[in-house]
Amino acid sequence: MKPGFPGLLVLLGLLHSAVMRVWGVTTTFPSFPTPTPFPTSDFSSSSPPDSAWPTSSSKSQVRRPQNSPGKVNHMSFSNFTGNRDDRGVCQCSVILPDNTFPVVRVERLEITAQTISKKFEKELSKVKEYVQLISVYEEKLLNLTVRVSIMEKDSISYTELDFELIKMEVKEMEKLIKQLKVGFTGSTVIIDQLEVEIRNMTLLVEQLETLDKNNVLAIRRQILALKKRLKECEASKVESAPLPPAPGSCAHGGVVNISKPAVVQLNWLGFSYKYGAWGRDYSPQSPGNGLYWVAPLDTDGRTLRYYRLYNTKDDLLLYTNAQTNQIYYGQGSGTVVYKNNMYVNWYNSQNMAKINLTTNNVDLTQTLPNAAYNNRFSYANVGWQDMDFAMDENGLWVIYATEASTGNIVISKLNDSTLAVLNTWHTKQYKPSVTNTFMVCGVLYATRTLSTRLEEIFYSYDTNTGKEGKLSIVMQKMQENVQSINYHPFEQKLFVYNDGYLMNYDLVFRPLPQ
């Protein structure tokens, strides 16, 4: 039989009293009501007599002797309560002090420390491996440096790299020979021979890769000889290349290409003035001394009221030393300046006007016979340009359309002094379908829009022969619409007014056959 729980409590009380007596401390153990057995089989059903338990609960009291020489450290059940319920079962509760050691936290700390130690050892081992690898690569690099030094001193020792370099050189020669074949004028017999030799050289290199490496010396000598011959051919090509025509000269076969645009600046009135024209005065007597002029239209795109003159291009770029003149009778952006005179379409009329730039006075007006006006047959995307004046190496021109021509372009050569029509040519090109035109050496060139950033010179009419031609010369532009194009014979440039921006293009001419 196992002792009952009440018996264990009595035994604990006796032991506690004995310990207190040893320390000289008197204690009074509480008395409890008579307990009843716990409802479990682990305890005995017997219980002490009721006299062993008091009828009311109490707390233990600990008294210290008065003659104690010092403090006594002890542990007691400072919070101890007990009672008996209605059925006579004893119920006790003990509250222990919260001064337990944090064993769980210490264990976690030990585990964390071990984990960190393992990681550190792992990373340290990696660093050691890296150090060893670096040492190995340093040795390899040193050996490679020695090998390269030996190869540089010994011209007979070659590797696969030498063959790759030779192949690259041969490919470069192939590209060069193709370029020479395209741009070379005259007999191409020598170039064809070089092309065959280079092809044979390629086959020889492939064969040498499987033979003795020392044979590379022979092929290098052949490559050097071929390079020398190619240089000679290239030099002869440069020497035989035709020079561009002299300024103001028509010794060429017409326009074949055009440069990228050079944006000079925005017109002096600002971005809102999208319509207008600009250029440089030209006079055969002093071709390189012409002044620069800018003539933006009002924002309505029709009326020409103001224009500016600049003596130099630097003044134009810096907006300095400008002479601003005012007129009230200009219409459209077909303006041109020739021999210090500005030529415009008189406002709301079929007349041409000649303005002296020195006095800003109208020296002459003249009717252009049968010309349509007031926006009847203007260019595409540009209004009020029924009359488009132009000048080139041959003099003053006007491009327009008539009702009789059903809107097709008409070209007339003018006397710059009297504005009389000297000669007229009728084309088959509908004027409102082109965006603008210009004249070069008596040849009319017309443009059309490809996109918002591309324009194309697509049509030509040669007044010298009366023949029309189709071209495809693409010119870039900064803005969407081209309002005017003027050609300057001395500079061989186009002066383009592009939605308010002043732009220059260099023309490239076809050389005359020798």
C-alpha cells in the first residue's frame, strides 16, 4: 500500500519543524481540515483522523530568535494555503519564488554559437581555397608571359593564333578589294587579279594549318606583297578620283546625293513662325560676298512683313548686327535674293515684285503671264506659294502653274533687271503633289514627303535638254514640313526653311566622264 497524500503532508511538516529547530527558528505549521482521499488509484484510501487538521486555513509563520548572531538564509513555503471542500477533500496550493535559472535561453545561445562557428570555419576554408587558386593562376600567368616573350623574340615559332590573325588579315583584304571594285572607275583587270590571288591565299592558309607551322613565314611574305599592291591601287584610285566642281561651275552630271542636315538656328521671330524662307545673296561678280537673309511669314503663313539681313554667318548665328526691314506686300514663302535684290509675289495679285535691299524700295513690279495665284496651285503642305522664285548658276527663275497646264509645273527663265520672261518650259509633274523645288545649273529638282523625318528628291527636269528624270535621293529633316528650298551656286548648298528652323545641306554631284 502506498502512503496517502495527507500522510505525506504531515511528514513534510515534521521535517520542516525539525529543520527550523536546528537553525533556531520556531515555526507554527498550519492545521487543515480533515482531507478526503483523492479520486485516483495512486493514493491510499485511508486518511488521518480529523484531529490532525485544523478547521480553518492559515499561513505558516517563521520567527527568528532574538539572540540570533546574524541573518539566516532559508527557504520556506512563503505562500502556502489549504482548505477542505464540502466533500472533505483537502486542496493545497504552493507559490514558489520566481528565481529559476534560464536554462532554455542558455541552450539556445550555445546552439547559435555553434552554428556561427561552423559557418565561420566553412567561409575560412573557402578563403584558403581562393588563396591557393590565385597562387596557381599567378604561376600560369607568369608562364604565359614567358611564352609570349619567347614568341616575340623568335619569329619562327607560331601557334593557332597566328593562323587566326592571318585569316583576319585576308578577310580585311577581301573587304577592301570589294570596296575598290565598287568605287573604282576605269579598267578593273588588276583588281580582278588581286581578288583571285586573295581567294587562293585563303585556300593556302587553310592548307597550312595542317602542315608544318614554319611555312607561315612564306604566306606572311605573300600577304605583305598583296598589301603593298592594294595600297598602290588605292592610291591610284584617289589620284584618279574626280574633284568636285568648282564653286559656281556646272561641270558635273547633276545632283546624285545630299548630306545630312546642319541646323543653323531657329528663325529670329521664334518657333510660332513656321512659314518663311532664308538663304544667301548670290552675284556672279562677287559670288562669295553675299549677305544672309531671313524672311519669316506671319503666323497666317501668307503675309511677308519683315525680313532681316546679316553681313556674315557669325552675325546670323549670334543674332547680332542685323538689319531689319519692313514691307507690306509680300505673299508666300517663294522668296529669293539675287544680285542684292529680293524677288517676291506681290500680295493678292499675279504680279512679281523686285525689292532693292539697300533702299528697301520696290524698284519694279511685273505681271507673270497666265500664272495662277492666291493659293490656286501651291505646294503640298505649304499654302500661298503659287510663285516660287529660284536662282542658280544660270540666273533667275520662277516656278509656278497655270490653268492651261492643269496645275502641272511651269518653269520660266526671267530677266533679273526687267522681270521679263525669257523662256518657258512645261513639265508633266503636278505642282500640288510636290513639297518644294529648286534649280541647279538649269535643272529643276522636286521633292516629296516620305515621312515626318524624311524627304525625297524624286523628280528632275533639265531645261537644257527638255528631259524629265526620276530620282531617289533621301534627305533628312528636323521637322515635318519643308516650306522653302533655295540653292546657292557658290557654296553648292541648299538653304531649307523647315517649320521655322534654318537648315543647310551640301549637294554631291555626279562627275563628268573623263
